[in-house]
Amino acid sequence: MSNDAPRRPGEGRRLTKAERKEQARREREELQRKLASKRRARTVGMAAGGAVIAAVVVAATLLPSGGDFPEPAQLLQQASAAATEAGCGEVATTPDFDPADRDRAHIDPTAGPPLSTYPTTPPASGPHADIPPGPLPAGVYDSLTLEELYRAIHSLEHGASIVWYDPTAPVGRVARLREFYDRRLQDAQVGQDRVIVAPYDIPGDAAGIFPEGTEMALVSWHRLRSCASIDLAVAFDFTSQFGFPTAEDREYAGDAPEPGASLG
């Protein structure tokens, strides 16, 4: 067996000057490759981090901010001028359901009267859901069924107020309205525990949509205010005094038969 197989530099003997130079060159090139690889990884990481930061900034810019609201007292100061700009009518006192002895009647919510038989759109009184299921709890709803609407009328009887909006209204105004009332009580107290916010788009009844030219309707028991445009200041001005208990220590302006009763 031959012993003349080639040997690597440094294998069993001292390296020549030329061999040491070549080895150093290879080690230097290997080090440069590693450094370049680290730089590429760092650049990619920085770019990804920058993209994440940019996405967060964009989201914060484009998405409505839940905390960016005027103080309640400021909204009340703005309400009068805002009502004019939003094309709001005066707060109207609504008539009884016909016949009047049915204005506070309890019904099976799966078999209630058509919405067209109520004296206003949306209803401000009239036959409403029996117990159970009882009143509809306060909150911000994505949609309501006809049965839930009958429950909401029961909530009005207990001193709740409702902010109805047209689901085709401008997204920004809708989002601002919803977020204002969707905050936790420990974060902001604006009477949201006695307010229902929902789109007026009730399936199964021809009167389950707003009349032409209405984008927001504010309702308490036997009280109704309609507006051509959604406006938060106008909504809060209404709910803060026509819901019970009131917000901002306002005097109660409503007429609920059972103000302060449970909303379930």
C-alpha cells in the first residue's frame, strides 16, 4: 500500500511560509463570510422590526382610538350647535300605542305585533317582551333581532335609552359612537350601563329600517329625537339626561314608568 497519498498542509510537518499565508487567507475569507451572514441577518431583523413598528403606527393612525374623546362636559357644551349641524329635530313626546291600554303590555317576543303598528319608528313604547326573557341589557350590539327589539322596548320602560344608527352611515362616525359607549365603567363613566347602542336594521319587518333622511334616532320611554347625521355630542346630550340614572349629575328629563329597574 503506497504511503505517497497527498497530505494537507500542517499534517505531520511544519507549514511553509506560503502554506501559512494560504491558510490565513482561507480563515480570513471564512471570517468575512460569517460577518457578512450576520450583517444580512441583522438587516433582515431590523427591516422586519421596522415593518412591525410601521404597521403599529399605521393601525394607530387609521383605527379609531378608544381613548380619544372630549370630556363629557365638553360634549354637552357642543351639543346644541352639533344638533343644528347634524339636522336633528327637537326631542318629541311620542303617543301611546293604540289601544292605549296595550302601551305597557307584556308579550311573547316571538309573536309580537308588527313594528308598523307602533306609533313611531323606532318604537318608544308599546307592547314589549315579557319576563322571561325580560329587558335587553345595556351594551353595544352589532345587530338586533325583532325579538330583541321587543326586549329593548322593555328596557326603555326601566329607564334605559337607546342610540339607534343607520348601518349604512359613514364608518368613522359609527365607530366613534360605538367606542364611546363601549368603554368599561372603570375607564370612563358616561352612563353606558343604561344605554343600548345598535343599528336600526331589524329583519323580518318592513318598519325595521329608518325613514329616508334619518341616520340616528335617540329614544327613551315616550321620547324620540331623530337626526339626519350621527353626532356623538347630540347622542350623549340625550342619553345623559333621558336615561336613568343620569350621567354628569343631570336632572332626569325622561318619563320611564320604572326608572332604575334592572336591565337584566
